[in-house]
Amino acid sequence: MDQASEPAPQTLHTADGATIAYHRLEGKLPGIVFLGGFASDMTGTKALALEAFARERGHAFVRFDYQGHGQSSGRFEDGTIGQWSRDAIAVLDELTEGPQILVGSSMGGWIMLLVALARASHVAGLIGIAAAPDFTEDLMWERMDDTVRATIERDGVYYEPSEYGEPLPITRHLIEEGRSHLLLRGNIPLACPVRLLQGMDDRDVPWEWALKLQSALQSEDVETVLIKHGDHRLSEPHDIQRLRFQLDRLLHQVEGVVD
């Protein structure tokens, strides 16, 4: 289903007055929640493929847009990791019941970890796709040259060229606020099963990032799948099939635990 033909999204009104656009399927547990990446929305290939998977299997499913993304309220340049994490927590609290598997893509991989830390009893498992915890600091700020850093310090924003569309506003507030949510400086106290899918030709998130995250997670059940020629998006048909396979495995594993 393409964006033009799908029904209008439903709307969640948050405590801070924002509106979060979402699509939801009713179904059995564990449910599945998809968390998208930086400047992406809920109409992407992976989000729709996961929705189709959930519909086929009869599982509950939610996809949504963070504030400043897609069809939700707000401006992208006003967003922060903390705000987008609160959006995701609101979705989990208000739109789901019972155990959920969170599937996070790129920035969504960072968000899913923050959500799982905040709502551990509500999360049965995690799947990260090119998961990018700490990216604002280590994959943005630390890689920026002095000219770009000076622009951000002086103007409060730098417009970064993007191969996926219009230049992205990288704000000083995004960078500074992100420092209060860094996870890879120590252990991540999560016990649920985690599956990490990572392309080795990813130009945005180094493949070593998945191994770094694997080491930081306290869970005894963490598996990392490195895809030799995989890119950042991992949205090709064979990538989607691999994602479906891993999600199917994880669903079968946790179903026996949460019943």
C-alpha cells in the first residue's frame, strides 16, 4: 500500500499539547511497535512491511510519526532525542497493552532503548536495524569539522546535505540535549532479548556500532547479524525477508514467556 492510497492516520493527543499521527492494528500479543529513524516517517518500506507481517500473523501493531516528522505536529528543528523518546513512550502507554516487541531503525534504535529502560515491564524484546544510540554526539558532533561546529555554535543550526532529500537542520539544542541520553558510556541495564541487524556497507552507522551496542547491553540474549553488503536502510526485498525472519523467531521465543 502506498502513502496516497492508505487511510488517514489516527491522532494521539499528548500531555504537552502535541498530536502524534499513528496507524494501529488490533491483534494478539506480543504486539509490535515500529520506531522510525531521524527525519523519516511511518510510510517507509520497513514500517509498511512490518505492518503487513503483523496483519498476516494476527499480531497487534503500531507505527507512528514523532513530533516534527511526517503527519504529526511540530517542527523538525525543534525536536530532540528526549522529546522523541517521550513521544514513543506516550505511544506505548496510550496505544498498546501488554508485552511489546520494539523495532527501531537507525535513530529509532536509540529511542527503543530509552523506551525499554523507561518501560521495562512493557517490553518483551527489541530488534535494532542499524541502531544508532549516541549518534548525535559520536556520529555527528565528533565527526564534524571546525567550520561546521562553529556554524552550529554561532547560528544554532547547520543545514547538513542529505542524500535522501532536503538538507537536514542539525541544531545546537539537538546536540546538547542528546548528551543527557547517551547510553554507550556504560552498561545498558536491559534483560530482554535483543536482535541487531547491521549492514557492513552502512555509510551512516559503522558496523562496529552494533558490536559496541552488543557489548554494552547487560542482556544475556543478544544476537548481531552483520550483512556483508548491507546499506544503512536495509530496505531491499532480501533485507525485509531477513527482518521478517528475525521478528518471527523472536515472537515465537517470547510468546511462550509472556502467555
